[in-house]
Amino acid sequence: MADGKRNNAAGKVATPKSGGLPMQDSLEALGKAVGARIRITTAAPTGTTLEGTLFTACQTTNLIAINVSPASQKGAEYHVVPVSKIQAFQIVSLAEPDSATAIPTISRVDVAQLKKREEAKVKELKEKERARKEMLGRGVGKEGQDIFNALAKQFPGTRWAETSIIVLDAVKIDAPYRADDCKAPREQQKALAHVRKVVDGERRKMAARPGAVVATPSVGARKGG
């Protein structure tokens, strides 16, 4: 009978109606699951899923600590998560009633430091998203974006100027982004020749792909800008 109740309890999941779980309800539920193996999902923008043994659920700091190391592995890897950030949690398996593993009391948590780490992570994710958007051309087709991506790998700082690609702050490539569409001042002819060669090579790769329909690569790079 006891095993049946334990099996029924394991696998129960709490899911939010909107905006995450009520904090007090979460703390009470998690407090009863200390020592159990749980799976939690945190809210956006840093949404992630963690699974491990619940170490503690502190009602003073409104934090939980979860050991994500496998049960068969020695040592521990703890993650401290604010309860307010928990979107949903599930009890994967209950703690063994006769477990010889002692659960020590949790030490004082530096909430201010945790807050700084959280803010730094959010800032990092926002910077990555901003950089990703800057790499996407507006009003350009797949060919143009593919050419841009290939150039950006070889020439750091490659950027969009409306629908034109700017490479090395010297070479401008207009649609349809062929070698002959590359332009540069007279003093930048060496850079121009290099960029034209890369564009021409990338277009040949694109044309060789099965089912590809792309603009014909230039026969040869023209001299001059």
C-alpha cells in the first residue's frame, strides 16, 4: 500500500495557469519533496530545465537548491533557483525512506550575489539576441543572407547597410550579391579582389548544391571599383 502511494505521488506535476506558480504554494509543495528527485522548468528569458535531487526549499530566502549530479556519481553540482522563477516542477521519484544519505542543513545564501549573476546572464542573452538580429538582413532573400553569413565567418565586422553588405569597412556588395556587384575605392583594390574571390567561390558552392537555383557566378573579377 505504501509503495502504491509513493508511485502515485511520483510523476505529479505542477503547471502554472499564468505567469508561473504561486510562490507560497510552490514552497510548501517543494518543502515536502526535499530529498526527492525532481525536474523543474524556469521562466523566460533564461528558461531552462533542471533535473536532480532537491537539497532544500528555504522559506526565508525563497530559494531552492537542487543537486543535478547523477545519483550514481560521487560529489555534487548544486544549482540555486529563486522560487519566483519556477514555471513548473515535477517529482520524478521520491526519496528512499531508509536512505542512509544525510541531508545537511543549507548554509546562508548570498541573495545579492545570486541576483547579480541572474542579471548578468539576462544581459548576456540580450546581447546575443541583439547580435543575432544584426546579422539578419531585412528585405533580402536566402541567397543574400547565405553570402553574408559566409563573408561574416571570414571577415569579422561584416555588416548590413540596408540591403547592401559592407565588408572590411571598404567593400560594398549590392544585390544580387555576385562578385561583379562588389565595389570599393581605388585604394582598396586588394581587399576588393579578396572579397570578390570569396563571393565567387561561395556562389559556386551554392550552385553545386542539389536542386540549387542561384544567380550565375561571375566569369572573372573586373578590375577597378
